Amino acid sequence: MGRGWIRIAVLAALSTLVSPSARAQSDDLYSAPYCEPSAGTRLLYTNRAYEIEQKAIDAPPLYYSYRILAGAGAPRRVERRSQLLFDDGVNADHWKVETGSDAFRAFWPLEPNKQLTLGRIDRTTGMHATVSFMVLGLDAVEADGRSIQSWKIRRLDRYSDGSTSFQFLWYAPELCTLSAFTDSHHRTIRLLRVLKPGDPDYGRALEVRKRRLTFTDKNVPVE
């Protein structure tokens, strides 16, 4: 796993906040509750694509699973204990989150300067890490074919060996997911399309060509 780098982080999933298929209902972004994409949703980004899976009835509160459809080690099914660790590298998830659910509850609704800190431990090496998130403010992000107000969040990872890494995320309450994020090379990855079952493009094959997510059938970049 690339240490500390989320290739895509779609913020923490807690069934105790709202149901998994719920969407933000408030027009006031300062009071918008937590929400997450419903099962079956396909998220098409600049150079990768994902499909959200249905949670098991007895799944732990932070459990989250999805399939990588293109890019970032596709094809592969991934299970995580939190959306905060969504696609956290291409290998098995050997990090154990030590932070309790109360911290996640307190992170919503999002607002400037609000912070969340997670403790993690690498099960294979014993290395500890502190992962902190700070809400910087609102940004208008071009995503899903329009301008969407999103909360810009800075992630900072500090490891017990003294090393650090950072990343920026843009979480859109309207979409219940990330409208954009930066990768390990500090390049901004944008959300291009949100597809639901029944959309004409939903079943089209996808692959990354020349660093662009592309519809395979006609070799047309996703726009």
C-alpha cells in the first residue's frame, strides 16, 4: 500500500448517522447531515471508476465495500472499515482503525476549521499512524457536468517513523461523495459522472487509456 495515500477517500460511513442510501436533504451546507452513495452507484473519475456495493445487514458500522471497475488495480473488490480509507492503496487493507465512532459523529455537519483525527496501526509491521482531517472551507468544483459546492478538506498523515504525507479532498454533500481529490502525485482527480442503474451508459465497459477514463466500446473519453 502506498503509505498514507488515499486514491479516493469518500468520507466516513456510519450507519448510526443516517441510512446508507440517504442523501443530504438540507440546502444549508453548514447543516447537511452525513450521507453516502447508494449501492450500485458508479463513480467515474478522471482516471478511475468504482461501483458501490450493498452493505450486509450484519456489517460493522464503518464497513464499506466497492468494486474497482477501471484504474487503481482494477478489476478488484475492496473492503474497508471506513470510507475514510476508501481505496487506500491497491493491496490488502492491513491498517486497523483505532478511533471510536463518537469522533465520526462529531465531524458532521461539516464547517470551516472542524477537525477529525484517526489513530491507525499497521497489523503487519506494528507502525502507528495519526491521520487528521481539517475542513478548510467551501469551493465550487466542476463535477458530474456542473458546478457543485464542496467542502475542501486537508488530510495529513503522520507516521511513527517520523514521515508524513498530505492530500486534499473535496466532499460534496449534494452527491454524498467526493467531487474531487488529489492523488499521490498531487494531481487533482475530478468526478466526471455519477451513474445509477438504468442510465444508458451504466453498463458500458471502462478502461484507462493515456491516463484518461475511457468508454472501451468506442474509445471515447468519459466527459
